[in-house]
Amino acid sequence: MLPTLAPSDILWIGSRGGIEEELVRLAGMDFAGLAAGGLRGMGILATVRNALRIAGSMGKARRLLSQFKPDVLLVTGGYACVAVALAGRFQRIPVVIYLPDVVPGLAIRFLGRLATKVTVTSEESYHFFRREKVVVTGYPVRSEVFDLDRTEARQLLGLDPETKTLLVFGGSRGARSINQALAAGLDALLPVCQIVHISGRLDADWVAGMAKRLPAPLRERYHHHAYLHDMPQVLVAADLAVARAGAATLGEFPAAELPAVLVPYPYSGQHQNPNAAYMERNGAARVLPDAELEGKLVPMVLELLGDEGMLADMRESAHAMARPDAAYLIAGQLWQLARQRAVLSSSSSTRGMEEGGAQP
């Protein structure tokens, strides 16, 4: 049985100004921001500047850990985690990596050498790390995704429970190429399905303006949101999704038994391509290159929505990939290492007292 932690038992350290800061605060946890920046695909000056930012964050990370005194660190990627993990190792705090993507980025490849354990979504990630460190856990997903049923989810969203439903989104910031391809195809798609479209905030104004120009019967079937904090309802409500291939698709789509057309972001350091290919190999998705959206998105969506047998096969394949126990398995690794550290600390303290007592 794992212990129950209060929000005050957790400190989230991340990049300043990112969407994670907003989400962490909404969850009631403390957030500490560090300066960080990417090193891949940058010019020389930007690479040097960001490397100095990461180095400069080391001092703050060490102070934060000294004050908070964590028993164990969980890092999931991003350049802010480099300073935290290095500071943790200096203080002999166990480091557990969770790799959500199939292929690790530069930060996680580097930190994999220092980590005590590496938990991963996919068994295909084994060869990037020392095998004895790796534990395949799957992707942790909120329990609501497993608990909701489609009829309930559609009712909560005000959708027609009997109409095929297409979910379209491009991540937290949206995806302009997907938004544009969808907008161009609404006249063909809306007679066939109702659409939940999460455009991202950057494109929200022009997408909302476009929606107002739709004929009334079609406008009623189109549901636009700039952003949604709570995704379980729309994931469960949909028959098919069109989305980027970020790490969350590896966990949330299988949990919701949601077939997908995945459009990897072409400038993501190629992390999304392996994610999309992994889903496609497992029969849960079709992959559509970003450059081919304009001509192929609408025909592909219409083909899939019109073939119930194909959708059923994809749903079954997605379901087979789901790992409802992923969060528990990751937490189990953290708890085990935290207990080991506590035992070692206690033993060291006892030896110190005994040695101190024996001195004249």
C-alpha cells in the first residue's frame, strides 16, 4: 500500500512562464521556476545563452532542494530538470526519470546516466538506457478517462449522443496547420459528424470568426474551444481524434480507446515521429505528415468515420495499449527508493551516534 501525500509534500520545479506553472498551481501544489532553454536546433548564440541559463539555475536548484529536503526526485524531461537532477545527485537524493515519449530528448539521454531508475512508457525505449535501470510502466493517465463512458461524456459536453464525434486539437498552444486544414474541410465534415475543435489560444480569434460564418445547421454541430484544462470528457466522447503526436497521446488515447489520425509536429526534434509510428504499428492510429494535411486530412477522416469495422479494430488496438496501473507503478518506484534512502540515513545516523559516544 502506497502512502497518501498532501500537495504540501510535493514541490514542482519547472521552467518559468510555461503552461505547467499554471496547471501546477491549479492542482494546489507549490511551483518553483528555473530559467532554462533548448539546446537542440538553436543558433550558436542561443545555444550558448541557454547553456549558461541552465548552469546558472544550478545554484537555485541546490538551494530549493536544501530547503525542501525531498526524499526522491522525479524528472520527466525538459532542460529545467537538468539543473534539478544534477543538484539532487550532489545531495545524494535518488533520481527517477519518467520518459513519456518513445525516444528520449537530449536532457533525458544525459540524465539517464545519473538516474537510479528510468521508468518508460514503451518497451521500445529499453535500448536508450542501461537495461537494469529500466522499468516499463506505461503512461500515467487520470482515472476519469477510464471511469467515464461515452454517453455520459457527450451529455456533459452538450453533444448529440447518437452522432459521430470528431475531436481535433494540436496541443496546449494549438497547431495552425491542423486548424487551417480543418477549417477548409468543415463543409465536407460537418454533415457527417459533430466536431469538438480545441484551436489553441493563438488561433482562437480567427477560428471563432470563421465559425460564425458557417450555415446555421452546420454551426450547431461545431464546438470550438480555445483551450480546455479538463480533457477526459472530450477524449471519451470522441469516435476519432486528429492531433499532434505528443507524449500524452501514448497514454490518453489508449485509455479512452480513441482511434486517431496523428500529425507529428515537424519541428519537434523528431520526438513526435516515433510516438506516431509506435501508435500506428500497434494499430491504434494512422499517421499523416504535416505537409500533406491540406489534401489528405478530410478524405482520411471521412474514410475512417465511414468504416465502423475499422474504427472498432482501432479502438480494440488502442485498448490493448492502455496501462491503468501506470501511475501506481511509477509511484511504487519512488516510494521504494525513498524508503531505502530513509533506512540508509537512519543507519548512518545510528553509526555516527555510536562512534561519537565511544570517543573520549
